[in-house]
Amino acid sequence: MFMFRNCAVLLVIGSICCFIYGLFRLHVEVEPNACRMTYMFGEPMFAKVGVRDGDQYPNYALYYYYEGLRQPLDPLKRRMTGAPVIFVPGNAGSYKQVRSLASVALRKAMSNDAGIHLDYYTIDYDEELSALYGGYLPRQQSYLKLCIRTILSIYEGRTEQPSIVLIGHSMGGKLAQSVLVDPAIGQYINTIISISTPLDQPVLNLDTQLEEFYDQTDAVLSKLRTATVPTMTTNVCDSLHQRPPSVQRMASQDSSARLDNVLLISTGGGNRDLLVRPGLTSSRFNDLHAMTSAIPKVSLSCDHLSAVWCLQFMQAINRFLFSVAYVREDRSSIAFGTNKQRNLQSALSTFVKPRRRQQNTVRFGAAGNWHEERRLVINKYFTNGLKGTFFDLIGLQRQERYRKAAIEALNVDDEDWLFGCSAEDHNKTEQLYCEKATSLMHLVQWLPNEDRDPRSIALLDLHNLRKTYVHWTHLLIRLPPSAKRIGYNLDIYDPKERVTDIKMPRWYTMAKLPLINETLQGTLHHRLRISEMVDPYQSIRVIVEPLQCINPEYRVTARICVPWAAGFERFQTLKSFDQKPQLYVNVPTLVPRHYNTTLNPVTLDLYLDPTCRYRISYEYSYSSALSRLVLEFYGWLPAHLVCVLLIVLRKQVETFYDVGTFRSLRPYVGYLQYTSLYVVTACRLLKKLIISSRVFPEPEPLDYSINVSIVIHCAAIALSLLATLGTWLALTLYGNAFYRLALRITRLSQATSNVMISIMTHLPITYGILTIATAMGTCSGVGLLLAFVFYFLMLSNAYKDYLEDFLWQKAANLVRGKPSAVAAQEDATEEQNEEQKALKQEDEQKQQQQEEEEPEACVGLQNFSFHVTLLLMLLVQLLLNAPSSLAWLRSRRHGINLPDASLYPSIVVLASLSLLLQLRAPQKCQGYWMLSIAFYVLAGVVLLYCQAAIYRLTYVIAGAFALLSAHQSLWILWRRVSQV
């Protein structure tokens, strides 16, 4: 047992260090922001648009964006001819965030030959914290519907039904998706683009309104729209780019009667977005998802705020909108096309891969610089450019083993450069040439290369090409004239030598595992297939060390594809020797149940610089794994903290130290424990029993490794220790300072505060009535704050008085020279005699005899460790109600009534706390073993049902307070009845 306890202590300390290290690495290892700022060419101006029936939303407004005009503009009095777009801001977002999108659109319209332009509208939601308080969302949704109807009225009278595009950032994307639940509105929505939006579940589920909003939207969309869920056979890595399942659905069914006619596009910011992690930005109702690092001509990661002003990203969004807009036949206005398949192809071309026409035949003459190459490895560069077109023919007839070819073109831009053809001899020159050729550009992948030469690469199966096109004899590479450096690389290889299968290393594997000691010169492509990578926090570090390069700089581009997560393709780039030669591989979401990662592994394609030779190895990345663990699961911390406090409270109600001992002064009693780790492991087994029995509600579907729970739980143990230490220091050292601060905030006089504290101390029921009335009159957070302040001041005064009495007693004993045990007994007897002067002599003797047999224990406010834990639980309840309290404070200026979902649990907490103080709890009584079992059950409920649904913790804390007050009340009632 001693050894197990030491191992548990070491486990707690190690897990705490891991959590702190992961938190540090999360903010340190963030790639630099490569976004270019979007600047306005004119002064940004916002014209307020009157919304019909918008009077009930006094703090909301609708604006139209324009630039450079001196006279004010009113869209209601002016004929608007552009295609309407509404920008919906998110959590604490400003309506002015539309500037970057709208300004880029204005500039693009000036250079558009077709005369297409867009009308951008934006909504002012008063910068409400909609991600933290769900009570805002129904109001914001209703106002968005009013705005859509108002804008439709502006464009009514056209020959066709107007359609609107919604662009939502953060929670604005969820609001835009939610309006589809109203069919009267959904029929006018053309496309919804969400930017860094938690679509299917919130980042932190802090209240019931937030969960109900998500559930209601999900339930309605499940009936009105086709959902795409990954199955055991899903593998989006089979093709070179994402092919949305909706393409196949729309080809096989008529979706005009459903909401499938609305195009839903979602985007994620990538590794830089620490507020909304990538796995939350996709939805099962989407048609297309893309990470900004994989979007052509963007190829960078955006943090949560820069996603609305990043120039590269803003250009991509407007490029898509202009591609789906058209000028009406009467040339009266601009509209968005309603053909979803055509719009989806435009979205694929913009956000996934530039569209190329397949089987596009091009004719060439014999004139030009024609060459035939028979080598397996070719590196051709024209440093000074080309004056004329250069043709190279690559024969398809190869040995059976050399069936794969990687062909890379440098600085070719958007021109077609790869073809398949049947070569023939020229009569005069006797050289091979192709009279006509078929483009293969649909097989070409553009690679991000930052500011260096653009790279495009094709991976071809030569034997399949030869069997499919039996008349083809060669591949044709055409390099156009250019004044810049231009060239291409060819690598024909045996695929068995370029594909390596590895397993995800275990977390205890610390060694660096070699893959390739040295690549061959000219190697262009290598693929790693990683099986058993199932959890989002798992991470592999792949080290690609350049051993020898011809040029001082090199380029390695890695493409990571997760087979069950469509749209999460990511790119990473290594470009110089000064950079660490490492790449990180991880998955955005948990693997589906029963998914076979051996048959469908995570793939890492390495596109190497053929002028270098490399050493490739890999290892389990502890730094990346810990930082991702913190990012993915920090929301579990409140639940584990409450679980720790419940287990500590269970031990404290059973432990009563003697009055006047040093142990009675320690408020951290019970916190140096590891018993709560048993609850973590037990809940893993209990969850399986609950699911199989189907008697109790099904627990949260959090099928992660137990390592995650242990690290988070140990971090919660450390947090509880720090909170206890901070509370103890505040009680002993800063009690007077907090008291003066409370007086200044409440503006109470010294005499009034003394009276209130005296009433609170001697008659806590009035304290409970006051706080409950405050909670019902204002909001639960205000009542809890008032209760916390009074409770803290009362504990501070009691602890200060008890500490002074303890020190004076010890000093007096030293002066008298008596043994401490005898002095303590005499002091205790004197105190009891003073308190019981009015009692009879017989009762006094019986009481003295009883105290000689059993020393007086610390009960009531003298049991400081117990009350410190209650104070911390009250603080947790207060913090959980903080978002609703902030919402109440903001709504006061507009006279808006918002729902308070935590009101009833807070009333239970306040009533129970006042009753406990009135009963001088804790009292030394019987039945604590039943209370201990109840606390164990509550701790299990926390870990099974409250890790993701954080708002349920308020009910658990209220239940703990109610159990304590009921136990103390029943015992005191039974004691009085038995005495009678």
C-alpha cells in the first residue's frame, strides 16, 4: 500500500507537469502569421438599414457597407442591383468585421468585365458573448430572419426569386445554419459559408440554452437535409481531392423539395486557431469543408480573428462568390445562380482544387523543340527562362516494376503542361512529336510553396494509363515560354520502394525509429501510411533531414490526409536549413467506431526536393501530443475539479480534529489525496455497465484513452491544491483588504457592514433569504457573488479570531510553564464553565466528565477545511454562472429579459448554505458513511455526464449542498427528538 501510494503521488506530479508543459507548448509552438492585411481603398462607411418589426431588438442593427462616398446612402430608397451577401458576426464580433470581405469585393467588381458586383450587408449584435451564453442565440436567430426578409423586400420585383448568401464567422456561422430550420427562409438562401465555426457542437457547453439551440437545429436539419456520416469503409484519401458525397446524392435524387438545394461550405483556420479547434469546424450537413492551409492560393493557417481580415482568404471567398453570380438577361441586376451542382463545382475549384476539363484535346504541330527522354530520373531547369515552347516526351513502355511516375513542374503557373499522346515520326526531321494530345491536368496537384517558385505535381500509374488509353505511347510535358526560371522533375519508380507502412508508436516509446537511412538522388515522392492513429491528441514527429543538397535552400512539402475526415487535408512545408526538419502528423477527430485503420491508414505524402538526399525517421511527439491534449480536453477540467472537491469533502466530513491543535488550523486537510483517481478508473467500467444495462441515461460518448482522463484529473488535483492555498492565504493575510474592497464596491458604511456580518453570523437564515431574494430579483450570479463575499468575510473573521486565540493560548502556556496538554485541558474546562454558568451543577459535572473522556472537536466554523471546500464549490458555481451574469448586466441598459437557466440550482445552493451555517455544520454525528457513498455517486455522475455538458455541474453542486444540509438537519432533528 505504501508503494502504491508513492506511485500515485508520482503519477499526480508527472501528470501535472505534463499539463503545464502542454499548455506552454500550445502557445509557444504556433506558426507565424503569414496573412497579408486587407486595406480599404476608401473610407469605410456603414448605412443603417431599417428592419421591419425590429423595434423589439433595440440593441441590434442592420448595416449596408460602402466606401468612398461623401453623401449618405440609404438602401431602402435606392435601387440595389448587386447580389446580396449578409455577414453574420460571431461571439463578441463586431459588424465592422465585414470591411475586409466587402472591400475586396468592391475592388474585384471594378476590374470585372462582366459587370458583376456584390452588395454586402452586416449585422450588429452588440458584440454579445453568444458562445458563452446560449440565451442570446434565439434572439439573434429571430433578428437574422427579420434582416433576411428586409433585404428580400429590397430586391423584390425582379423576374426571378432573389437568393442570398450568408457568411458567418465563429458563432455567426451556426446562426446562419440555424435559419434553415425555417422553410420559409431556407428557400431564399443560396449558400452559407461558415468561417471557423463550431457547427455540430459548441466549444464549451456552458448552459442548457446553448445545448437546446444545437439540438433543435440538428433535429430539424436531420429531417430536411441529407447528412453525411463517415462509415467503416469511408476513405477520402483514395482520390487526389475531396469529392463530396452530395455530388453523388444529387445525381441520384431530386433534392429541390428539401434543403439540399442550399450549398453549405465550412472552413477551418488550422493550427493557429486556438479558440475553435479544427475538428469542430466541420458538420455532417455540409457539402464541402476545407482548411485554409489547403485552399489553393491561400495555403496558410489563420487564427480565429485573422480569418476575417486575411487578404488571401478574403480573395478566395470573393472569387467563389463572383464565380456563382451572373448578370440577368435584362441586365437590370446581379443574382446568384441557383444550380447547386454548378455552384458546388465552383466551390471545389476555389476551396479544394482548381477545376480542369478532362479529355481536353490540344493540337500541336511538328514545329518546336521536341525531345524524347528514356531515363527514370530527370531534372531539367532553365535558369534564364525559355524563348520558345519546350516539349519532352516520356515513354509509357516501362518494366513492370516501374509503374509509378511523379512529375513536377516549376513556375508553370496555370498553363496546361501535362498531356498524354500517341507519338509519331516526323517525315523530314525523323524526330518524335505529337500531332494532338489529351490534357491530364485534372490529375495535377498544386502544392503550397509560399513565396518561392510555384510547384505542381502529378502522381501517375503508367500501366493503368497504358491499359486505359491503348493508343497512347508517351506522356508529353510542355514548358511554355517564360522569362523566369522554369523546369520540371521526373521520377519513375517501383511503388513498393516508396510506400512505407508504420504503426502509431505507443506513448511510452521514447526512441527515434528510422525509416530511410538515405534517399536516392532524384527522389520526388515518398508515402507513409500510419495505422492505429485514432485519438486527436496522438501525434507523430517525422524528421526529414537533408544530408546533401545542390542548392543552399531546399523544399519539402508534406500532404496529410485523414481517411475518415473529409476536408481536413493539410500541408506543411520545410524550406531551409535554418528550420527544424520536422513535420507533425495528427488527426482532427476521433476515429469512428469499428474503423479499420490498417486498411484505411492516415497517409503522409512527402514531396521532396530531388536535388537533395534525405534521412527520414519518426518518433512519438510528446510536446505536440501534450499541447493537443490541452487544446482538445481543457474543457473537461471543471468537471474533474468538482469531482476532486467532492472526494475531498467526503473525507473532511468524517474527520474532526481536536480544538486547540495545530491540525485544526490546516484548511488543506483532505486535499493531499489520490483516492479520486479510483473514481476515474471505476467510471470506465461503470460506463460499459450502464450502456449494456440500458436502465440509466446513456453517458457522454467520450471514447478516449484513459491517459487523457488521468492527465486532466491530476491537473484538477493540482488546481484544487492551488485554489486551497490561495484561499488560505486570502483568509489569513488579505481578509481585511477584501473587506475594504467589498465595502467600496457595495458602498456600505463600516457600521452597516458590521451589523450585516453580525446578523449573518448569528442568524444565517436571514443571509440566505437576502441572497435568494437578490438572485430572484436580478440573476443567480449576483446572488451567488453576494453569498460568496459574505461567506468569505465570515470565514476570514472566524479564522482570524481562532488563530489569535490559539496563539495567545500557546503563549500563555509557555509563560505559565505548564505542559501543553494540561494547559489545553484547563483552558477548555474554563471556556465550558463560562458558557454553562446558567446550567445546573449536575449537568456541568456530566459535561466535564464527558469531555475528559472525549476532547472537544472542531465543529461549525472551527472546522475550516470543511468550509474552505464549501467556499471553493460555491466559487465554482459562481464561475459557471458568470456568463449569464455578464449577459444580465449588459441587458439592463436595454430593458431586455434574458432566461437564467441556473436560477433553481443556485437557489438550492444558497438555501442549503444558509441552513448549514444556521446549524453550525459540520456537527459530529452518525450517518456519514451514507453521505460518503452519496458523494462517491455524485463524483461518478460528474465524470460520466458532465465532462462535455459543463452546465450540469451546477445541478451536481446543488445536489451536494442539499445532501449536506439534509444530513445535518435530520441528525439534529433526531437528536432533539431522542432527548425528549
